[in-house]
Amino acid sequence: MKPAVLSTPTEVRQYVAALASAGKRLALVPTMGFLHEGHVSLMREGLQRADEVAVSIFVNPTQFAPKEDLSTYPRDLDGDLRRCEAAGVSVVYAPQPKVVYPEGYQTWVTVDELSKGLCGDRRPGHFRGVATVVTKLLALFRPSLALFGEKDYQQLQVIKRLTHDLELGVDIVGLPTVREPDGLAMSSRNAYLSKEDRQRALALSRGLFEAQRLVEGGARDASSLVAVLRASLAAADLREDYAEIRHGETLDPIATLAPGVPARALVAAFAGSTRLIDNVALAAR
Ligand code: AMP
């Protein structure tokens, strides 16, 4: 069945009330659209864990810095609706920016520490925009659970934190990054890449997988792992934005890996003018 397309909070509240009176559990998948298999994996898992899945499609202007790609961000609502239908999604919420941020809007959610460093430093205001829109969506839909990808790892930690701190009572589920067969993390922004840049972009995942292998082989020193990440980016002539090893939950910097301590290698780099991010878990033995 085609998903119902809603565009106002009033419509969402009616849907949510009907669902609640039927005693059904709802899973929410917030997205910016131009959906790919990474998004679909979140929808499928949502259907496993709840009775119905709602997807929001909203290119959130407040999470883009002034010179970023808000106006060129890829959009394809018809294609997105087909993907949602195929995945068994009940409802798609696709509001206009004026509906989410009407005249006079002035309320923001900031997650202090987790929004520092990594993408937080490189994209000023980004996580304030993300935290605010996700909080609004969780408050509107009041789902039992909401699903997010590990692809945006810092974002996932920010959302887990705000959900806990604001006692929203929503289960935040993080799911593994879905990749192209050659390793490139799926991203709506991959659509920007020329054929050459698409090849060069493989340096992100290649470096991360190499770091993972080294750690499995006994490497512990974060700075030598960072050097591996950097060398991979440099070999492909990609401009590094950051390459770091961080604690897997607090995102604090880590100098030496230790067994039982979750760690993450995270990179961001520019392929041409397209900024790409990726990350992997590091499991010291
Ligand atoms: P976006 O539309 O890029 O804002 O992403 C919406 C949700 O899909 C976020 O929770 C992302 O982390 C998640 N996502 C994006 N790309 C992937 C991927 N390759 N694998 C898994 N989840 C993803």
C-alpha cells in the first residue's frame, strides 16, 4: 500500500492518536530524503520492532551552515515514496520548512559536550539544528523507538544523549552503516560525485578498514592509526577534514586502545567539493 503523505503537525497528531488507540507501537525513521539502502535498512528494522513505521523527509535548513549545500541537496520525493512503499512504511511526513520553523520560532536544543569536535567543529551550528529537529520529531510522533545510522556516528551519540537527558522515553536504535559493494558508505551526497571522485572517495573506507585490520592484529597506538587514515586520504589526493580515534560512547579522544573500551575511527574528507564522512568500530583484543 502507498504510504499516506502528511505535511502538518495536526495531521501527524491525528495519525499518532489513531495508532495509540489501536494499541500499536510506532517506529520513526528521520531522514533528509533521497533515500538509499542505508535508509531502507532502518525502515526494515523498524518494521521488525514495531507495528508501523513512519519516515520523515525534511531537508532541515537549520543544520546547514551558510556556505553548505542546502540549496543543492538532492531531492526526489516520488522516488522516496516508492522506496517507502516497497519497505512497508505506513506514513511519510514531509513538511515545508515554514511549517517546522514558523515566523517567530526561537527554541533550540543543544547537547554541549558531544557536539564539540569532529563534525561539530567543522560545521558550526550543525548539531544544534540536528538536535532541535530530532527533538521536535520525537515530541510530535512520540514513537516507541527511532532508528538512526552509525554512518553519522557523532549525530547518533548526540541523539542518544538528548533523548536520555530530556527523558523522552524513546528507544534510540543505532544500526550499522550500509556500504556499496566496494566499501563506500552509502550517502545521499554520493550523488554529487563525478566518476573520478567516486573512485577516490574509496580512500575513506579503505583507510578505516586498514586501521581495523591493524587493531585486530594488535595495534594499540591511536596516533599510528591516524597516520594510516591520513595516508589513505593523501594517496587518493582527498583533502582531509579530520581523522581521529575517539571513545565509542563519550567521543573523548583516545591515545591508546584497550580491550573492553569501545573505540571508533572517524574520518571526514573532501572529494572535490563534496564532503564525505565515514567511521568504523575498533575492537582491541
Ligand atoms: P540523512 O537522510 O542522510 O539525514 O540520513 C537519515 C538517517 O539515515 C540517519 O540516521 C543516517 O545515519 C542514516 N543513514 C545514512 N546513510 C546510511 C548508511 N549508509 N547506512 C545506514 N544508515 C545510514
